Amino acid sequence: MLQSFRHKLIAFFANRRGNTILSFGLIALVLVGATGGAVDMLRYNETQSLLQGANDAAVLKATQKIETSEDAARAAARIAFEANLIDRPDLKAATHTFRIDKNDNTTILHYTSEVTQTPYFLQLFGLTQQTIGVTSSAQTESDPFEMLFVLDTTGSMASNSKMSHLKKSVSSVLTSLISTYGNGNEDVKVGMVAFNTQVRLPPSTDYDFVDYTQCYLRTSVNYYACRTVWKAYDALCDQVGSTICATATSKAFYRVYSSGGITYYAASLMGYAKSGSKYTLYTYNLTTTVNASSLVMSEVSGGLTTSSSSSTAYSPSGYTAFASSYFSSLTNSSWGGCLTDRNQLFDVSVTGYAKDVVDSQYIAATCTTSALARVLDLTNDFSSANTYLDTLSPGGNTNITAGVQFGLEMLSPAAPYTKATAFTDPDVKKYMIIVTDGANTQNRWSTSTSTINARSALACTAAKAQGVTLFVVRVEEGDSSLLQACASQSSYYYDLSQASDLTKTMQDIFATINKLRLVQ
């Protein structure tokens, strides 16, 4: 039997027709597998591409909502994912997960989806399922930044609930800062400057950067001559004491003269003390000049002389009397902390206070209204900043220049406020958000809107020159041409016809600041 089977097997392989059928069958099987596999791989790649597109759309949509809340971001991502697969209900059933990673000032959002697909042909070769998974990630690119609100709190803000809408809108941004970065994040700072025709600091008699003399009010006296008298008065008091120097307020004189093309400012004061029938006279003379370009006030000559006399009569030749009432400065508890415009050119400049540059000081003034809130220095305590909003109250006229200039100062590390980083720091972004509802009506020198507008335009230009990004919001009223030009670009200018739009506008601005980029 075995012998017979062997002979039949040899005969089968020797038959050419049998070999041909077997070979064709094997080749056909390979061809079907290759063609079917290619079809299945095309389906695999198509499915993977569709999932990747839906994932990318989902994660980007989530980044637009993350400042609102994680739940809002999650919901927005799911809607976007499913909308991109509306023609593929089989893929809408894919499992998809959403994850948020926070690291310092960066929030990264991850969206992962996975679907199982049955191949048409490769299952003949034992591959019964294909698992297709993709991941997309996007981050909120939140470089360290400083954000300064410059807020119009003039009397007109009392109408149409503008003040309440202003507070609500800024509060919404502070809430978003907390939810996005966490209260106290060291990479984010926020500050506020409320303004009318003035800005206001906590009252103090010890600010080196403040000019308390009120020389700006003495229009009948040259400003630098007035400052020279005060400089001489301070020097006299330092050397002879307050009792004697007090007598000099009625014996003060000044003059202005030129020599060799240079203008000089001279002061002469005499204080006295009586002893028996005689008086001891203390005379202090001081001469200064101011450099035309640097505005540095330099002392040319000065000093104290002492003499005896039976009289206190004093009237130096060529000098004009300096009224004793001009010595009533604001260096006492009566000063409410209000500042008016700095001397020009410093009124539109970021240039900080320098000891010898007399024009660089900030000018103390009597507050035009008690309603003006004090400025809020840069802070990462967003909760406290939210509480600060309660201090805002409407009152006074409008001087946008004062608000922008002091806002620029607060974004500068130079005195008087020093918490900001340098303008040249490439890693820190600086933003100023200006909100106003009216045209300029009054500054230190004028009530001409066009004249004041010119100063405001220069202040905005100075801020942009330092790399500060300006967002400007006009609420119902105001000079649209000035305000639009003030913004860093046209899309950063918001013209609102009603104050109720402020909250949405502030959220739009925050979303822009919280710029996004796809990372993979």
C-alpha cells in the first residue's frame, strides 16, 4: 500500500497541469493580499488624517475657552471634534480624552482620540482589527507680562451705569487671571491708574520725586527762579534751624538775568534772631542755571553769611520780592496725594525722576475732587486688585495724558514706582488698557481740547516707543480719531456704543493678550 501511494505522488508532481494550478493559486493569493492590504492602508491613513484634523480643531477651540473655565474648554473641544467628523458617524464614536497640564506660566492642553477599524482584506491574513490613535497639543503662550489698566473715573462715568460696567469688566479679567495662572503667580503683574485731570498717590511728605513747592502756580514768577528761592530756603533752614529760617519768608527775593548767552536765576533770603537790642542776620545767596537740553539745574554759587545789625531791613538791589504766601507748600497733612501734569516735556515722557533735573519731578496739587482713587502699584495679588475696584468713584474733568503718562511710569522700573521690569527685557510683555468715555477737557495749562489732545497723542507715542502694547476702549463718547491712533493697531481699538459691552470687550482683550500657539 505504501509503495502504491509513493508511485501516485511521484506521478502527481510530474504532471505539469497540476503544477500550474498550484502555482496560480499561490500567486493569486499573494496578489489579493497585496492589493487588499494597500486598500486597507489607504483607509487607515485616511482615518488617521481625519482624526488628526478633528483633534487639532478640538484642542485649538479649547484654548480659546480655557480662560473661562476647564469645563467650558472641555465642552468646546468635544463640539469642535464632532463637528469635524459630521460625515463620518463611525469616527464620532471614537474615544477621546482631554487633559490639561500647567507648568509655571504655561498651560498645555492635550486632546487624544482613538478608534478601532476592521480591515477589508488583511483580516484574511489574521489582522482582524486596526487601532488608530492620534494626539494634538496646544499651549497658551503666556510669557511673563505686566498689565496696566488706565481707567477714566471722571464725572461722566456716573451716567448710564458706566462705572458699574467698568468695575464688572475689569473684575472679569482679574477672575480670568486667577483661573488661568493662579493668584500670586510671579510671572504676571497687574496695576491700575484711575485718572481725571489728575492721578493720586497715598499722601506723604517724604517723596523725593514730588515737587511740593507749588511753583507751577506762581505765574508771575519764573518757574526756575521760584525753585531757586525754595532751594535757597531749604539750605538756609538746614544751616540755621527752623525758628530762624521762618523769619526769612518775609525777607526773600529773586531775579533772572543773562550773561554770555546763559540765563541765571538768583535768590537771596535773610533770616534773623534778636539778642538784646541787636539782631544777628543770616543771609543766604544762591545762583543757579538750567541746561537747555538736559534740564539739569546746576548751582553756580551759593553760601551763608552772618552779620549783626540793629535793623532787619533787607532789600537787595535789582531783586524782586518773593511773596511770603508763596512758601505755603503742600508738605503737610493737607495734601491729598494728587498730582497734576509734570512740566513739559516730562508730561508725555517715561523719563523718570532724577535729583538734579528739576523738571523731572511730579507736581503736587490740591485734589480737585476727593472721589479720585489712588493708583494701584503692580501686584500679582489679583484678589486684592479686585477689591481695589471698590475704591473707584466718578468725579472731575478729563485729562487722558495724565493717566497714560503715569501708567507708563508704573510700567517702568524707574522711581517713583519700581516693581516693573526694564522695557528692554525681551521676556516680559507690557500691556496698557486705556478706557475712557470722554474728550479731553482740562490739563494744567489749558482747556482747549485740541491742545490737550496733542499732549495725549505724544504720551501714547512714547508708550508705544517703549514696546508697550496699547489697547484703547472708547465708551459711548470721546475723540475717536485720537483714541484709535493711540492704540497699537486698529484691531486693538474698541468703539463701544453702550457700556454693557465692556465685559465682553475686556474678555476679548484678555484673550488677545493670552495669545495661543499650536505646539504639535
